[in-house]
Amino acid sequence: MLAIATTFAMLDQGILALLIQQIIVDFDLTDTQASLLLGPAFAFVYVVVGIPLSPLIDRWTRTKIIAVGITVWSLATAACGLASSFVHLFLARMTVGAGESVNGPTAYSIVSDYFSRDRLPKAIYGLQIGSVMGSGLSLLLGGAMIYIVAALGTPVLPLVGELRPWQAVMVAVGLPGVFVALLLLTVKEPPRRTFRANVSKVPVWGAVKYMWLNFAVYGPLFIGLTFGALDSGWRAWGPAFFERTYGWSPATYGMAGGVVSIVAMLSGLYLGSKWVGRMQARGLVDAPFRVILYTRAATIPFAIAMPIMPTPELALACNAVSFLTLGMSGPLLNAVMLIVSPNQIRGQVMALYLFIFTVIGQGLSPVITGATTQYIFTSPEDLRWSIMLLHIVFLPAALAVTWLGWRPYRKEVERLNALDAAEGRIS
């Protein structure tokens, strides 16, 4: 059920990227304005809503929190389809971000109480199936719906009138999430595990202080994620890149890109789970961290090569490698954070961690990509060079900084396992 909720979160979050070229034309937007819709409109509201609500994750019934969040973001996605101006659409996307801000931290908190420390990486891989399916479906289902709307025509709604094709897609994608919210109420709330530490009870500040005192472990994870997130703007601009560079329509890219991302990332989840399991069987307590480093190193040359490929098929092939390695490493970034975080601040730590991913990766990075194209390379057709430049700058930096946390993470897990053994607990 948590994976299904995440599927709808990623679907509602990612569908706008597939439709952005139509919206640019209808509302006469610049690339910078479009990037504001793709990023800040969704992400920056996370600061206002997600962080202040994070203490509730560690204290209240978490399944109810997610159910409320799904209802809010689903209705807001449908409202995006009724927008008549840039401002209306911007406000609706802000509401989508507000609803989704509680989903990730709450879901990870629930899973961490269902599974022991050594089984947690595989459990997170399972949860990430929802993220993979949602990201892929935002392309695949969105592309299919564009074809369907073109064939059947757009509906006419009372008081609204005839919808544009992209508006009809947004309404159709948003409304089913309300039923998922009802299903979430059937999920059993697990008892909270007893991994505790000396942590201040002041909301949010207590979590920040604990992480600062353990900066050797948390610092490389947060800073490395920041660099990686700054590079992720290419995903939001993917449909526009393939249209401007290779002449593919959003529907064509949606169908092809959706299949590639789903197959590659699901393969990554499977292979990554097996890889971690084999390392753990050899007694490597730092197995999740090793996989993160190895896969990040492998993806760099393919990511840099992707935007300069001579054909769209070769560009998709490079994307497939990136999605494969992302499927292997992405879940583990969350798993290692959960493994080293005390249970009384786990939800707050994950909210702060996902804050970086959301605000930087989904909020700031599309703006950086759009602004780089507009102000450095000056031509919309030069989007490929912006993407390549950001890959060259940020991906090696993310790898280097994350590597600094490898040894401190291993020592912390060994310490926690020793405490569990001394107290007779299951890790």
C-alpha cells in the first residue's frame, strides 16, 4: 500500500514535465517561467509544510498522515487541470507539494519499524517500486493519455468550458488518488522500535543538533545528496530536450521513455537488492554504502554522453544506464539514513533529508537547467549543452563528497550492532 501511495505521488509530481511544452505554448511562457512550475512551485512549499509537520511523524498515527496527504495532492493535481493562467497553475502546484511533503518521510518511518536493520535495505528496495512505477507511468501513461485525448477530443465541463488536452490529462491523473487515500487507512500502524539516543526533545532542532554532533556520518550524505540533486534537473527537462534536439513529440518520448525508465529501474532494484544481500552474507556491514559509491561512479560517463548522442535511441540507451544505477543506489541513500537515525527523530531526519532532494533536486535544479540554457547558451536548442555541463560539474562532486562518509558510516553501524548484541536486541 505504501508503494501504491508513492506511485501516485510520483505520477502526480512528474506528469507536468511531459506536458510542459504544451503549457509553454498555451500560456506563452519563457523557459525560466516553465522551470518555476517544474521546480519551485512544487518544492519550496516543502519548507513551509513538510519540515514543521515532521515532528508529527514521530508522534502521531502515520497511516492517517499519509492518507490526508494523498487526498490533498490528488485534488490539487486535478485542480492543475482547471488552471486558466500561470498564477493559477503555480498555486495548484504549490498545493501538490504541500500534500506530498509528508509522504516520503512517513512511509520510510513506517517501513523502518516493520523491518530489522539488516533487512531494511531490501525493504526500502520494495518500497521504491512505487517511486519507479510512478516516475515511469508519468511518462508512459501520460503519453498514452495524450494520444487518447487527441483521438476522442477534450471534455466540456460546467462553468469551466472545454479543457485543453494537457488539462484533461491532469484531471484524469489526479482524481483516482482519493481512492488510494481510503485504502491507506487499512494499513496497520507498526509499533515503534526502541533504538534511542540522547536527543533533544525540541521539534526539528533536536534532530538538527543530533546530526551536527554526528556530522562525520550525516554530513557527507547530506552534502553528497545536494550535489546529486543539483544535477537532476535534466529529468524535468527530458521531454523538452528530446523534442528540441531530436524532434520527438511529448507523446512519443512519454511512451518510449516510460518503458525504458520502468524496465531499467525495476532491474536496478532487483540487481541492487541481490548485490547488497550477497555483500551482507559476506559480513560487510557497510554493504549499502558500497553499492551507492560503485553505482555513482559507473553512471558518470553515460550521463555526460547522453545529451550529445547523435540519435534519440542512443540517448535513451544512456538514460537506461542512468536509470539502472539509480534504481540500485537510490533506495540505499534512504536506507543508510534510516539505519543510523534514532527512532524518536527518524521521521524528522528523513524529512530534512528529503527536503534536500525535493527543494534542491525538484525545486532548484530545473531552474538552474533552464536558466543555464537561457542565459549562458542563450538558445532553447542548446538545452543539451546545459544538461551536459551540469553533469560534468555536479556528478563527480557528489561521488567525492559521499565517499568521505564511507568509513564513519561503517564505524557507526558496527557500534549500533555491538550495542544490540550487548542488550540482547534484534538489530
